[in-house]
Amino acid sequence: MLRLRLPRVGRTAGRGGALAMQAPRRPTAHRGPAPCQPRGDRASLHRGRPRPGRWLCSPAPASSSWGAQPHVVDLRSDTVTRPSVAMRQAMAQAEVGDDDYGEDPTVNELQRLAAQLLGMEEALFVPTSTMANLIAVMCHCQRRGAQLLVGREAHLHVFEQGGVAQVAGVHSQVLQDLPDGTLDLDELESTVRAGYGSRYHPRSVLICLENTHSSAGGRVLPLAYLREVRLLADRYKLRIHMDGARLMNAAVAQGVAPAQITQHCDSISLCFSKGLGAPAGALVAGCREFVAEAWRIRKLLGGGMRQAGVLAAAARVGLERMEETLQRDHSNAHRFAQGVWELGSPICSVNPSAVETNMVLVRVAVPWLSPEKLCEHMQAVSEEEVAETGQAVSVRLFPWTARSLRAVWHCDVSAQDTQLAANKLKFVAEQCWRERGAAPARPDAAHGSKHPCGCSAAAS
């Protein structure tokens, strides 16, 4: 079991993991941005009903029939967290200085602790993980036209504005990601060999990995796989950068110290504003020479900060409490996935064996319902729902692919919230199925007699 021991920052209350043990509470007012009302023909959602319910936008009118605004469960991403009481107090009390001069003591201490935790010589605090990844690529690929090898669905390739090409002048060679987030090692080596020593091909310099792998549903890269990639990189004199935005989720899921993962890499990025719950901040870590160059590139990209200790203090609280927080997130995510699988709905399905950390990919199994529309139904609240369930719950999800949506657990989602989200999905799925004029399938008919790990699982 991973045990992280860092000095505490004051005697402050945590974020409130005890919510998981509280009795069900009445719906509370929504604290964030108002969810959108479903688009399209609202009447068609209840066509054929003897008493059609009225779908309401959220937040609900002040004089709504149930007397309160919906309780919102936001599962779009682990970036939607709010700083805990402990983080806010640490931020208010942080000792600060000009970090661009290297004079912020709170930032310096965070960098030292993080480097030690990651098994690296030094670390550099930066505003975002996107900047951390770009800095790492620019440090490793200093010749224009250098080539990096990266998965086709990697965050660095898909969601970071092509910065490695726009800013760094680096050529990306994309490889097909496997379902578990790894790359096929034979394909990786053959790609490297195709241009190795060639006067015509781009020169491969860097391999980029992502751990956990977001597009694969938060899958964790196995340690044995990382060792094989390291051997391959050494064989052809390549370097390895790991996009470790959710590295701590991987460490907690595997029950290992983060350094046991990063020992196979030349550099690593880490995000504090995802599962760790801080409002902002990331870092990039590596050897001393690498971080010295990273400092120069951070300045080039406009990432030099001043009294950044107020952000570093919150990041440190997130590190101190990561094991308890992330274990709870993983447990809640798996509980939700198991519940969806046991529901046996013909509308949607999940493979619980693929849920390794805080993410759940829900497959929308019928062609007449899109993930976007299902997300709209989950977010909206109807009078009929309140009448049938006694609750007004709005669940915010993210349409992920053409046939799937994503749910991400974080420190602001309790076990009670998880159950409310599962109940809402059950209600919406049954409602959509009835409105198509069909009866819900029985769980045993949908899954057969095998365990979720078996090949007969509906989400396989």
C-alpha cells in the first residue's frame, strides 16, 4: 500500500470524505453554472404517456413543485473540483515571494517534495499540464523537425492544440493506441527502425506516454510494459516523456510509490488541478540539466509566475491527502460501473473490469439515442422524475465518442452522489426504453451468467 508522508500544512479540516457515510440528504441548491435545458422536441420525450411529465431547465424556478433546486452531481471531469477548506486556509497563510526570481519559499518547497516523490533530481512548477508537456517536448527535441512517437488518442496529440508542431516545430508520428492505453511494442519498434539512421525520414527523438490514459477510460500503464518501452528507447537512444497528469491515480491504483513508475522515464508532467483537487498548477520534472532548460522555456512560453506560493500551497495539500482522496474516487467509480452493469439496460452498458481508476466510459448501445441526448436527459429534471423517485437530481456527464459518454469521479463527489447518479441513469434508461414502446430487458438476459470480466459482458 502506498504511503505518502509529508509534513502537514496547519491543522485544518479536510474536504469531507465522511459524506460517504451520511444519510441521504434533501436536494440542495446548485452551486455552479446552470446546466443547459435539453434541446429538441420536449414533448416527444414523453410521447405515448398517460400523464406526460414536464422537463424543466435547471436551476429550477424558485417556486418549483418540489420546493428546491436540483441536487447537481458533476461528473464531466475531475477538473471541476473546488478547493477544500484546508486548501483555502493554506493558500491564505502561504509564505510567498517572486517565483520568477526563484524566491517563493512555498513553491521551492513543493518542487523539492515533488521531485523526491517522483524520484527525479528536480521539478519545476508551471501553470498547466499542457504547458508542462510542451516544455518537456521542447527540452528533448531541440532540433526542428525532430520526431516524437505518440498514441493517436493521446491527450498531448489530440487536446493540446498541436503545440508541439505550432510552437516547437516537432513532427509527430502517431501510433494506434490499444484498448488499455498502451502502444503495440512491435509497431513502435518497427516505426523507430524505419527512420533509424535514414537521411530522408524525420529523426525519432522522443516517445510520449500517457498514464493514466484518458481516452482509454483512465487505464493504468502496467509496470512491465513501461520496462519494455524503456529497453526499446535505450536500444535506439530515444528519450521518454510521460504525460502524468493523473500519475497519482496510477500510483494509487497499482499500490506503488510514484517513483516506481517514473523510473522508466526521462521526464514527467503532473497536474495538481485534476484528481488532487487544487485550483491550478502543474509541474514538470527530470534531471537537473533538463529542469534548467525547462525554466528557460517556461519563461519563453509566458509561464513565469510571481507570488505563486498561494497556488503551490493548495497543490501541496492535494499531495498530502492524495491516497485517501483517490482511493475513494476509484471506489466510487467502480461502484457506479458495477451498478450500471447489474442494471442490464439495453440502453447503456459498462465493462467494470475496464474501470481501473476514477473514470467510467458508458457505451450507448442503441442507435436511436446519441450520447449527447442521453447526457441532456441526465442533466434535465422532470416533474415525473420527482414524483416517481422523490428526488430532483441533475447529473452532468461528457459525451466522449460517437457511441459513449464519460463520467469522472473526484473529491467533490461522495458515495451518496454516486448512488444518486446511478439511480438517475436507471430512471432515464427505463424512461427512454418505455418511450420506444419496448419493455426493459432483464439483467440476466443482457449479461448471461458470466462475471463482468467475461467476454459475454454487454460492454465488451
